Amino acid sequence: MGATTPKHAVALVDDHTLVRKGLVGLIGSLGDYEVVLEAGNGKEFQKALSGGPHVDIAIVDLHMPVMDGYDTIAWIKETSPELRAIALTFEHSEDAVIRAVRSGARGFILKDIEPLELKCALDSLMLTGYYHTDLVQSGLMNSFGGRTAQEREQARVLGMITPRELEFLKLVCSAEEPTYERIGDVMDVHRRTVDGYRQALFDKFDIKSKTGLVLFAMKWGIVKP
């Protein structure tokens, strides 16, 4: 009798126990793979992997408590680049694909995947290091250089703000909470000009107050909370 070919070791990181247990059985039935490690979130996975079994592939749910899939995949890329991480989710969106790939995911699979497609994904990961689906391709090709919808909208919003309006907005949000008169002094313009910057932002983005300006700036990453 010939020697038995070693199975590829798989880690499952998913906070839904029922989903995880179902995948354990499914992966075990594929023949060439076995689950050697289970974790309910990224932190559990970090602890289990430290000093634990060798792992070839990590199937990582994107939405988990404590440490989500994006951060977990990024950690894998940083600390164990030889470990092939593939993102698992119910979310069928280009934004999720882009974020996952940016984090370091080698592929992207949905939780309603057919067993044959799962085997194809795992085989592709072991053979080429990646698993590219039509969803991944369209997500990366049709998103203006790999930007998420939020990032594209942020760029549109920022493009509507002039450099002087942006300078005014940052001053409004500063920790010193300067008056409009003080902002005028800093910008070396008359108070009426400062009022013009404020009114222009009010009109462009339907803002009603100074507090609204601060919240707007935080929302679009102009200043940090």
C-alpha cells in the first residue's frame, strides 16, 4: 500500500458556531482538506495559531465581534504571509471585495457557496495562491482604481470644496474653538469673507450650523474625531 497523501490543513474563523460546524463537515468531505483549527473571532485565532497546528488556508468570516475578518486577514498578511487567507461572507458587494483584498485576502467566497465551488476555491488557493471569481474581478475593475463607494463619494465631496473653504473648515473644527473674527485674522481676510466661506459650505451641503460644519468635517475625514 502506498503512503497516504497528507491533507491540507484549514483554519475556520467564524463567530457562528452552526456555520462553522457545517463547514467542518463539508471541508472534511472534500477529501484533500481537513479543519485543524477553529476560532470564533480574530483574537481567538491569534491565540490558537500561536504554538498550534500548521495551517495552509484560513477561511475568515468578515463580520465578527472582538476582531473582525478584515483586521484578522491584515494580521495574517503581516505575520504569516505564507498562510493563504480567503474571505467568507454573506455580503455580496464590491466594497466588501475591495476591503478584503486590500487587507490581504487571496480570494473571496460567499456563505451560500456550492460544495464543488468551495473545493475549486481551495484547490486554486493551494495551486496558485489565489482564487479569483467574477465578483472579485468586477469589484476591482469597476471601482475606479479599487476605491470603495464611500471613498468615491468622499472624493466627490472634497472636490466641491475650495482650498480656502477647506482651510476655514479646519479652523472651525480646531480644538481652540476660534470665533469667526479670529478665523478671519488667521486667514488674513475680513469677517465678511469668512461669512462667505461659511455660507458657501452651508449652501453646498445643506448645513445649518457651526455644529453641523464640525459633524460634516468628521464624517468626510477632513478632521479626526
